[in-house]
Amino acid sequence: LIAEVEHKYSMQLSDVVTKYDHEKQVTEYSTQKKALQNRERQYQEGLAIAQQTVTNLKSEHALSSEKAAAEITRLEAVIKQQEMEKIDLLRSFEQEQSTVRILR
């Protein structure tokens, strides 16, 4: 009878230990899963920030390019205007030289 009770007790204890081990594994799995989900969320947030940064840089580059193109166009117009003024001054100078030669 004692051996039978010890065997029954041993089996119940074994079941309890097995159940405890299983619950412990489930808890560890759950903890690891939460940590993995956390890392995934952080990765997604980092990716979103990186994508937004790239978008911002592209926008800034496009804006800078537009500003640079506008400034180049403005400077080309100024240069053309100065060249025209130079030509006008040369013509005026040539006319004055002609007048001076005629007067001599």
C-alpha cells in the first residue's frame, strides 16, 4: 500500500513539475515574443524616421536646386544687361572718337 501511495504521489509530483516546466516555457516564450515585437516596433519607427529624412532631404535638394536655378537665371540676365551696357558704352566711345577726329 505504501509503495502504491508513493508511486501515485510520485506521478502527481511529476505531473506538477511537468506542468510547471510547461508554464515556465510559455512565460519565457511570451516574454521573448514581447521583446521581439518591441524590437520590430522600434525598427519600424526607425525606418519611418529614415524614410521621412530621405523625403525631407530630397525636398530640400529640389528646393535648393530651384533656388540655384533661379539665381543662375537672374545672374545670367544681369551679365547680359552688363554686356549690353558695355556694347553701348563702346559705341558711344567710338562715336566720340569719330567726333574728335572730325573736329581735328
